[in-house]
Amino acid sequence: MRGVLVVVPCGQGKVWDRAPQLGPVAARDAYTGAPFKVNRAFAERFGARWVVLSAKYGFVSPDFMIPGPYNVTFKRQSTNPVEVPVLRRQISEQDIDRFDAVIGLGGKEYQEATREAFSGLPPRLHFPFAGLPLGKAMQATKQAVSLGELSFL
């Protein structure tokens, strides 16, 4: 085990909202909302590796090609988000349980999915901005990137 894995939640805003004719797009570029961009900057600054937690596709690498628009979220079970057993299988398949620590970003539903998926596995889980309203979480995330410090690890 080594380093830090950062889990970045997908976002509601997607590139196809502005350009519906686009075909598949890499996950790193598919989500266009401010929260995703701030979280991506955090992940790129602090993660030895980072993944996107897509409510539709599960844990995907930034290079994973998202085929097109979708509207699935952990916030509404009626949208049929990916289930924890699938997430656990992906963790094993992608060898992302080998890190010393996993930092989960995003709201409580994405934190809970990450927590359940990594339950009983070796990495220490951290949710540094848990409980903060979105604006405060984004501000704290930007500040961490700016300072280049993670005091909780």
C-alpha cells in the first residue's frame, strides 16, 4: 500500500448539456460543474491516483470514456445508482484498495457510497469536508489546494 487515492464525485452538469452532439468524453472532461472542477483540482494536487465516483458507472478512471449524457445520482434511489457490491468488485478489479488512505469528496450520499464500498478494506478513509454546506466545502477545498497542505493525514 502507498499514497492517497482521491474519490471525486461525478456532477450533475455535463458537457452534453452545452454540446449534445458530442459523443463519448473522458470522465475528467465530462463533468462541467464548479464542484467537480474544484474537486478535480484537489485530486490532481493531492492524489497519487484519483477516480471519479459515477452514480451510473461506479469508480472510473479519469480516462474512462463516458458514452453520453445520463442522469443518475446517489441522492435519488429511483434513478437506480450503481450498488455497493458492484463498487466493491471495482475496487478489487482496479486495485484501488492498495492505498494507505482514501479521501472521499462530495456530499453525504457519495461519502456513504465510498464508506460502504471500502468497508473492511485496509485504506484509512477520510472525508475532510464532511458536514459542510456546498459553498463552504468548495471554499475549504480551494484553500487546501492553494496551501498545498493536508493536515488530517
